[in-house]
Amino acid sequence: MNENKYAKLEQQTSPKTPYLRNIVTAFITGGTICLIGQFVSLFYMTYFDFTERTSSNPTVATLIFIAMLLTGFGQYKKIGQFGGAGSAVPITGFGNAVVSAAIEHRSEGYVLGVGSNMFKLAGSVILFGVFSAFVVALIKTILVKFGVISW
Amino acid sequence: MVGRGLLTFKTTPSIMATGVTVGPLEKKSPFFDQFDKVYDDERCGLGTNEHANAKMMDDACKIALNKLDSNPSKADFLLIGDLVNQMTPSNFTASALGIPYIGLFSACATSISSLITAALLTEVGMSNCAIAGAASQHMSVERQFRNPVEYGAQKPETAQWTVTAAGAAAVTPYQQGYPSIEKATIGIVNDLGMTDPLNMGAAMAPAAADTFVRHLQGFQTKIEDYDCIMTGDLGKTGFTLYKTLIENKGFQANDSFRDAGVEFYGEDPTFLAGASGAGCSSAVYFSDVFGKMMAGNYKRVLLIATGALLSPLSFQQKDTIPCIAHAVELSMK
């Protein structure tokens, strides 16, 4: 049996990815996380001196803190298996990626273990996130300079 | 020698005792009551996952030797392996036991490659007691080959769960009343271009089918000659593919076909396609299969353990997954 024939057989045999189910569960999971975030945001605006704009920072920190606890207690991976992208894309997924790597490498010490491996997974998110923000900002600056749009 | 890589053991070395140790999650296994020792802690109360891996193997070897009223100072050879980089857990086990040692790496096929090596040493009369075995510890293997254990990535249904288990077998010159090693087939590395480490069963199935066909054709045996033909850790997807591949070669799979990976955690869907890891085949072979042979339920069995010979580096460099399968034929005389 050659490679192409086997690849065909493998595709026929392996269970199909249930895209529709995954989309629905990702929507529910991601939506629920964002809904919780909305409540946290409203909480900060109602009980503390935050505006809609400034409440985003403490909201993000709170969500990351919750994700951190769930990761530590072994629950986030279960949410991840159910929610897929729905729990990976929101900020909680970022928190999970950082904390899971930190927990994992604790056995190699704080410097060589936690310190140098914490961003093993999230590092590329930061790099490409910052880089794309830079590119977008550059485009916008140019467009504003030429008067196409305004800030 | 009847063919390339096919071995016949004239002295038919025996497996006189086995020892199997498992982690806490393995309480879910239907083979649970046949395991010799269960730890309540995934790390066996030790500081690192890797130490736990070594401890499990250490205990499995001692349990097997204890059953022979023997101890490590009386064993001639230690032939074990695991999946951690440079096999440090096995090295630490060997250091603690003080038995002349060769570390063996055939990924998840180490349970059988070690058994073959032990049988060869016994066959040539240079060993009275050789310990063969393999171990894997879920967390130490997952962190190395995949993502951190607590990372919330969605796994597809073809993914398998690395078991926390160690199995050891004491191989001695022929003794009446114990399973004896009659024949073996050394695998040829098969690579049909599979690249997905979350579908290792599909990568390993061609290797299993190849070794199966070589063994049966080389030794002129039939499926009906065996009470059980058990693969190591193909999982649900790989097991189906393997059966399809051998059917294409003119063999009809029957009820005697089993796969340790499919059966290890029962029907629990949490484990997706089933179990994997070097400890998977060794734990089942050296508990369930050994037990059934001793009890007289199985007279002749063929054990085919499969191994995916990838590393995190080869996977990231977009290489394919080369796979191997080694086979051993055991019988009760």
C-alpha cells in the first residue's frame, strides 16, 4: 500500500471532526466566558470608580485569575475539551496557556523552569499580537496623516 | 532462521513471573484487579513525574523478582525502557537496582523488544534471570511529546491517553508450567507518511499489519492457531485500520484479535481512542495475558507491540512518524 492510498484509507476510517458540534460548543463556551466578563465589567463600573473604557483592565485581570484557579484545579482542560476555540480564544485561554506551562515546569525550579517556560505557548501570541498591533497602528497613522480617516 | 528478522527459540525461555504497577487513574481500567500495585498519587509521593516513572518500574521489577523468591542481586540482566528523553527514569531504576543493564528504546514497543532481547540472552545460555519491561507515566510523557498537561486544547477522537503504568517480566530458562517464548519477529520500520501525533494509531497500524503478516507467513501459521493475537496500543482508530490492512493481505480478523490500547480504559469516552504509552502494552501483557496463560485460558498467543518513533523535534520539523512493531509468540507446553 502506498502513501496516497493509505492516506485515503486513514481519512475514511478516522472519526470525522464534528465541525457543527464544535462550532456550537465553541459558541456556547466563548459566549458564556464573555457574558461573565460583561458582568464583571458592570460590577467594576457599578461599585467602583471605573468607566466602560477603564473597567477592561481589572475585568481582564479577574478573568485571568479565575482561569488560573480553574487550571490549577485541573478543570480548565475539561472546559477546553468541550469548548475548543471557545475557551482558547478569550483571554482566559491565554491565562490557561501561561499557567499550565508554569505549573508543568515548576519541577525545574523558578528560573530555569517556571521563568523560561511560562511563555512557551503564549510567547508566540504575544510576539505576533504585538507585531500585528504595530502594523495596524502604522497603517492607521498613515491613513490619518493623509486625511483618509481621523482618530 | 526462517526469514529475515524472524527468530525461533529452541530452548523456549519461560516467563516465570511478572510485576505490574499503575497510577491512580488506572483504577478505571477493567484490568485493575490484576495489577500488582496501585499508587494513590500520580507522582507516587515523589517530587517529579520522572521520579515517579522510575519508582513504578523499580517496584514492578522487585515485585516480579519477589514472586520468584529472588531479589535484584540475583538477576542477571535488566532490559527496560521508557519514553522520557534519554530514558532517565529507566537509568535511575537501573542505578537503584544495581542489575547489569541495557536501556532499550522502541517507544511503546519496548515491552516486546525487551522480551525478545531477554529471550536471546537466555537462549544462548548467558542469563538465568533477565528482567524485561517498559514504563510510561502520563504527565512526564504528555509534557514532553505534547502540550502541558493542564493546557486546555481540544483533542480529536483519534487521540490516545498515555497510561501511567510499568510492567516487568522475569525471563528464565525453560520451566514447565509457565508461558514460554517460542518465536519472535523483529519489526521493520514502516512509514506511510502519517504526520499527526494526535492520531498515532493510524501511523502505527501499517507497522503492526506488516509484522503480523511477516510472522504468520514466515512461520507458516494461521490465525486459528492462536487463542489471542494482541496488539499493543493501536487504539480504536488504529485497530480498525490494522484489521483492514491485514484483510487486504488475505487474513480475516476474528474474535481472538485484541488491542491493549482499546481495552485499557474500557468504554470510557473521556479517553477518546483509548490508551497508549510504553506502559500500556507491558501492563496488559504482563497482567491479563500472563494471567490467562497461567490459568490455562490461553495456550498460544501472539503479542505485537507497536511504537511510534517520533520526537517533539521531528514533529515540529514536519517530519513523518516512522513506526515499528515487534512480535513475540508465547505458548504453554
